[in-house]
Amino acid sequence: MKKRLTRSSTDRLLAGVCGGLGEYFGIDSTWIRLAFVLITPFSYFTSIILYIACVLLMPENRNIQQTNFKGNMTDVLRRVQRRIDQRDSHKKGRK
């Protein structure tokens, strides 16, 4: 699966930007937060504007699994048919 840069939905303090960066680069988000705090005064606070831009541009990771609806529907129909067959065979056994 392709790795995407997203905001974290679990590792967040404000909007999940630092958590998402940490997940993407494979490092602890605490280091990214610490770097952000240390860089902010020296960058004339433009890092805050960059953070806001990341909040607006980075999609949030909602942990939704990709599904194959056609495959899932076929599986559901098989299970329903199996239940019907079991019910019919059980009714035949009673009579």
C-alpha cells in the first residue's frame, strides 16, 4: 500500500499535523513538536503559518479500510444462501 502524508487521528495535540509527519517519516512525533517549538521564534513565526497551511492541505487519516464492495456483496449473498439452505434442510428434517 502506498504511504500517504496525512494528519494523524490518534497522535494529536492540536490538529494532528506533527503526529502525521511522525507517522510518515517513522519517528516519534515528540521530536517534530520539539523542533517546531524551537524553530518558531527563529523563523519569525512563519512556521505557525506553515502549520496552519498543513492543517488545511493535509487530509486527515480516518483509518478507513479500502473495501471491495463487489467481493463483499458476493460473500454476503453466499452466506445468506447458505443460511436459507440450512433452514430448509432443518425444516425438511422436522417433517
